[in-house]
Amino acid sequence: MALALKASFMNRSHASRRWLPALLAAGALLLGGCGREPAGTGGHEIAAAKGSTLARIRARGTLNCAIHTGQLGMSYLDKRGRWQGFFVDYCRALAAAVLGDARKVRFMPVASNKRFTIVQTGEADVLSRTTTWTLTRDTDLGVNFVGTMYYDGQSFLVPRRSGVRLPTDLDGASICITKGTTSELNTAEYFERKGLRFLSVVFENPEEAKLAFFAGRCDAMTTDAFTLTVIRLADTAHPDDYVVLPERLTKEPVGPVVRSDDEQWYEINKWVLNALFAAEEMGVTRANAARMRMASRDPEVRKMLGGLPGFGKSLGLDDDWAYRAIEATGNYGEIFDRHITPLGVERGQNKLYRDGGLIYPLPMR
């Protein structure tokens, strides 16, 4: 590939700035192992009686969880046809907390450009996939971001033979992008800031973008660095023939999403996620949770695990909700090591704060 030959390409950065906001605005207009269920208590019983998300889930007996259509490490089908992955395990932990059984999950694969709609319509109770937390999404789409489960950043995947080492080397290049993602606007803004040109080649879903890139229709592919790393490792016969550029264009904090019209459901999700963080900080694992709920010398540990009473009432759950979540999936570090570490992806920013990362558990008290 010779990027110098791309001089005839249109300057797409300014053009992209004109149509991308309109596209996003249009999208916003379209979005409008336990045999007994844990009992709801306290003030949230009234909300449940009026048809809250928790009440509907319990009546249905299943948590509806929207996930990626297929992304190694995050959400993928194993050889037995079961969904596995980092974000899949979040929904299992959530189901264990609210239904008493991590198996009571209906996984719903959804494309990037449909992921918010399926939450807004109530078809999915939670969206658990690589979805970036931004101001406009948080305020315009009627959804709440539960928290950041994975810190990432946008980058580019390029053939090693291209000689590209920095994003600025892509001046005049064609770039494969998935429709309905933050990568569209991010790429346009980056090239505009740098005074560079690029040709945006947009596809409906990530699979189409990936196939087009490997077919030579684009000089580079862009999305979050984790996704590009997985593509490089899993979708190429010779991974060393491709490079994920080390520079990050953006900050991409990704995590679960729920509707914004149910405060109780938002709080349950927020604290289930935080319990996974806190468990790692406290040294609570899948293997020792049963022992530590009664034997730990730390009252905060015993309270979180239900060893001390009264910790579930304010959420409308019983006291064992966090214990069940942790026993089902393990703590955050265990989930990471089970699904992400084997791919050769280092924890980096996703370490606990005490280890130099950004994961800072809220107090479980």
C-alpha cells in the first residue's frame, strides 16, 4: 500500500462533521442454583408492585440481557453453544443477585446500531457489551450508564507492510468504520483537528467492516483497541502481519446500560458491578466467599456477603444478593483473567487503583 497515492481522496473530515451530528440526532429520535426468589423489601416493594423492571424480571423468571453479536473475550459462543465472556458474566452475576440463579438469563445478540433501541423499548433489561459512556448518550437517549467495566481507547489496525506507525501517517487513507458507533465521529474529529484527510468507508456491522479491511478495501480499520487486538489475534493467519497502533485517539470507558426511568433497577446494576470490584479489593473470591461471609474479621466483607443483616433492603433485595453474584462469577479480577487475559491483553488501566489502575470500588457499607 502506498498512502501517498491517496492524494486524490476527498477531504472527508469536514464533510463528516456535517452529516454525522445529523445521523446521531436522527438515531436519538428513533429511540424513544436457588429454588426461591429473593424477596423484595422496604420502599421498593411499592415500585415493584407498579411494574418496575425488577418486578417484571421476577414475574418473567428470566433476565433479558442484550450483548454483542460475537466478540472474543467479551461475548462469544463456546463449543457447546453457550454464551461466554466478560460482559456475559456481568449478566450472570446480575441474574444471580436478583433471581437467585445465574442461569436465568436470556442473552440477546444485538448490532451496534440497534443496541440502545432494545433497551429503550424494554425488550432488554440491560445492555452489557462494549458501549462507550459519553455525555450525549447519557443525556439524550433515556439511558443510564451503570459504571465503567472496561477502560479502552480508539485506535487503528493496519498492515505492518504499510509502514504506518502513527495515526497521522494515515493522511489520505481509506478507513473502515462501523455505523452507529462513537468511532465515526471520533475519527472525523481527530482528522479535522490534525488538518488531515481520510475516506470514510462505513459498514452496518463490525463483521462487514472487518471483512472489507482484510479484503483490501480499506487501508485501516478503526474501533476500540481491545476489539482490534482480538481481530488481529483471532481473524488472521499471521497476526504479526498486522499492527494495532499504540496511540489512542480517545478515552473509551465502556460498561452496562439500563433505561433511565427506573432508579431502583439502575441502583441494583450499579451496586452489583461495584460488588465485583469490591470483592477483588477485599480478597473475596468465588472459592472463599462462603467462608468469608461469616469468618472474615472485616465487618464490611461480612455485610457485603450477607453475613450481617440489612444490606439488601434499600435495593429491594435480600441480604445475600452480592454473595450470590460473586459466588456465580467470581470477583472482577477473576472475570478478567478468565476471559481477557488469555487473549494476551494486559489489564493496564483496568487494574485496581492500588495496583496503578483506574478501578476504584465504592464503599460497601
